[in-house]
Amino acid sequence: MKSRVGTSGYVDRSTSSPALVGIIMGSDSDLPVMQEAAKILDEFGVGYEIHVMSAHRTPEQVIEYVKKSEASGCKVFICSAGMSAHLAGVVAAHTALPVIGVPMGKSAAGVDALFSTVQMPPGIPVATVAINGAKNAGILAAQIIATGDSDILEKVRMFKERMADDIEAKDAELQEKGFRKYLEEQGLV
Ligand code: C2R
């Protein structure tokens, strides 16, 4: 399939590279948060697929998708779900590949989904990130793939270096301007 560059300037890897990451969302209502996982994978040049599927609402499709993805070279799954969040656990039950769970902050401030996702019984781990932690899920997926791909590893390294440079630049500006002017100029008040 052809690659396309969206208005964000990101190259959409869901349409340009083999899918190494399967992103499964329990609902399309998770997408406003979960787009951050896709965007960071785009930045690292990691191919992915993104689907809506639910362990509760479409249980057979979830299992079928996991089996199909395993066969076609997927390396890691990212699963988002809110409320009574069983999706990541069910995916983990059906694959030997690593599964990252993203609890959605839909009800009870997301604590319901956090516990549903993180409290897996021994033997079936789900690497759970923060509530709505879609970006970290994407970074973690890239890091897992980077254990066997030096190009991706280098991209993750550069990403971390850029982040550190940004923080240093912010601190230098804060020291130069003082906190009042800094707050005002950054629109943080
Ligand atoms: P709707 O917005 O579609 O009503 O979904 C979804 O991930 C979503 O956050 C509300 C919330 O229900 C979640 N959901 C699950 C599962 N499937 C959907 N927790 C599941 O299989 O675990």
C-alpha cells in the first residue's frame, strides 16, 4: 500500500510498512487517546495496524485477529480498553507475544480499567502503562521491537536525546527569564 503524509506531517505507517504492532481498541471512543500510540510509531517508522475489536462485544474476531497477526509477523500487541477492561488479558491469553495494556480513563477516573488491566494472574502478564498512557505504549512497543532492530533502537535513542535537549533548553530559558515572565510567555497562567 502507498504511504501518505497526513496534515500532522507524520508518515502513516499503518499504510506503508509491514505491521509489527497490532493496536486493538475496545471501542472507537478510545481512538482520540490511542492516536498517540500510532503517531509515535509513525515517528519511529514502525509499521502497525489499528483496529476496533472487543473481548466482550466481538470475542471471536479478537482471537481470529491475534492468530492471523501472529502468522503474518506481528511482534507485539497494544490493547486499549476502559471500564471493565478485559481486552488486553484476553489477547495475552491467546498469544505468546508481548501484550501492552492501556487502561482508558472512561469511568471511575480510569482506576477500574487500570486494575482490570494490570492485575493479571501469574503466568499471563500484560505490560500495563498509565491510564490513557497511549504514547508510552507506542514507545514501549518500539523498544520491544528495537531489541532485534538496531535502526529502531537508534531512533528511540535519538528521541530520548531530543527530549533531554528540550528540557535543558526550557530550564535555561526559565533561569534567564525568571518564573513570572516564563509562565506568561509560555501561556501557562
Ligand atoms: P463505548 O464507548 O463503545 O461504549 O465503550 C472500551 O474500550 C471503551 O473504553 C466504552 C468502553 O468499553 C471498553 N470496552 C472494553 C472491552 N470492550 C470494550 N473494556 C473489552 O473487551 O474489555
